[in-house]
Amino acid sequence: MDGLRTWVITLVSITIVCSIIEKFAPQGNLSKYVKLVCGLVVTVVIIKPALNLLKGDFEIDSIAWNQYVKMSEKEFKNRVTRLQEEDLGQILELYRISLINDVKTRFKGHSEFIIANADAVLYEDPRDERFGLIRSLYLSLKPADGNRTKTINPQTVTYIKNQLKEAFAIEDSQIIIDISAFSGG
């Protein structure tokens, strides 16, 4: 890369010097020779890398291989990181769905209520020490078919919270239960 930078700087410098010389050269026959010499010098500077390649001073294979290896290594690391992040996200989503299904089946067949909807919010940042732990559980309850009064006993709500606290080692404040579907009593 340093060789390329040096070549570009040399080419630009020679071009500027030649332009200045051509501006101050006297008009007439001498002007043609100044333009010819400047053109030849710029041409030589332009083809110098090709001449070095023919001489064997220019190790294009080595440079190309080193650049390829650097790019491949960086791309490989980026892909591995991206795949790890995707895997963690998929595993976390699978775990979340499993938690929701566990909550739904835990209270299946209860005569007073049915879990209409459940959701779990987890800590999703893999750098956080709480990664994968439950942040909040949301339950939406509705009266079971056998609940003719359309009411829910407060002790039942406490029972649900205690069961979830014990099963998932979470606090009372992390469990949010919606009982707005109960209209009776």
C-alpha cells in the first residue's frame, strides 16, 4: 500500500511540475520539446509499476495474498459473531415460548379461570449477567366455562402468583395478571 501511495504522490508531483514548466516555457519550437519531454516523464512514471512487475521487484502475489487473508479473516470473524448473535436470539425465543407454554399448562383445567393469553419478557442482552432471566410475566385470565358467576377469588390470584414465584424464582412485582375479563360479583 505504501508503494501505491508513493507512486500516486510521484505522479501528481511530476504532473504539477511539468504543468508549471510548460506555462513558463517560451512560445515557439522550444515549447514543443518541453511538452514532449514532460509527456515522456509522466508516461515513464505511469508505467513504472508495470516495469517493476516485469523486472520482478514487485511481489504482487504476496501483496494480493496478504490482503485476501486479512479480508477473509475479518469477514470470517464478522460472520461468526453474526451467527452467534442469531443463535442466541433464536435460543432465547425458543426458551420464551417454552416458558409461556409451561405457564399455560401449569393452570390448565382449573375450574375458576382459563389463561387467555400469556407472555414472558426476558433479559435479551448477552453481555448482561441476567441474560435469559425473566424480566416480567404477563397473564390475561378469563372465566372458565364452569365459572357461572364470572368472578375470581383474590386468593386464587395470590395462589397463581405464588406458584409462578416458586416455579421461576421471580418476585411478585414481576408477575402482572389481567383479570378485567371477570365482570361478575
